[in-house]
Amino acid sequence: MPMRTNRSAAVTAVALGFLLTIARCSSSGSRSGSASGTSSATAATAAPAPPPAPTAEHIKLQHILIAFAGKVPGKNVTRTQDEARALAHQILNRAKKGEDFDSLVRTYTDDRAPGIYGLANSGVTPAPGEFSRDRMVPAFGEVGFSLAPGEIGIAEYDPVKSPYGWHVIKRLE
């Protein structure tokens, strides 16, 4: 038993020495203001992370729905899933290059034009004419609320999160 105590004391002494060495390195790096001699982990903890961007309570979006056969009730969409994916990404690229979004909506959407929706964020009471984010397909709100006004993004087809097809989305407000 005494051997364990001595071994424990030795381990404790080594651990304390190690911790003191680390503490000295950290404090000397912070006094000098220099990054040399500090690890990336120390540097990462030295500067506080910027606060997350506030999430909007209400947004307005315009979108282009690109569906494929059998995905939109009451619509006779005949394109295949692969054709829909290619078309959605083609439209996304055209929109990001500055092509008139209203014109793209009128030409391509499988939803009603002009495809403008107001959304209230989760837990926020919708204003008149708005939809609650929770009542829309999940990917629509996820992409919409991630965009800054004027930005364009895409909600990829997903059987659960975006079951109607691809949504090319422009945040208006």
C-alpha cells in the first residue's frame, strides 16, 4: 500500500508541474499580446466569438418551385426528378447572376406566381397574410430564415423537409 501512495504522490506532482507549465505559457502569451508561443486552442479561447446574428421575426420570400412528376397535387408536371434537379440549379445560377427573379418565377414555377410569402418565425404570431414558419415545409423556412435580404438560396428536394421538389428562394425583406 505505501507504494501506491508514493506512486500517487509522484503522479500528482507530475500533473501539477504540467499544469503550472501550461499556466505559465498561457499567462506569458497573454501579457505579450503576441500569438507566438501559444497554441491555436489558446488563441481561439483568447478572443470571444462574435454574437450570433439575430434571427428575424418576420420575413418575406419569393420562390420558384421546381417539382417533378407526381409531387404537386393538381399539377400535371411531367419532368423527372433528375430533370427537376438540373433545372432548379440552372435557375439558381441564373438568379444569382442577376437575372430578373420575377421573370424566372413567371416562366418556371410550379406554384402560383408571384410566389411571394410572408413568414413569421417559430413562436412569433403571424401578421395578417403571413404564414407561420412551422406550417410550411421545413426546408422552406430553414433556407428562408438563413438568407439576408436580397440573397438567393435553394431548398433541395427531400421527401420530409421539401416534399414538393426544389425551392429557389429569394429573401425580399
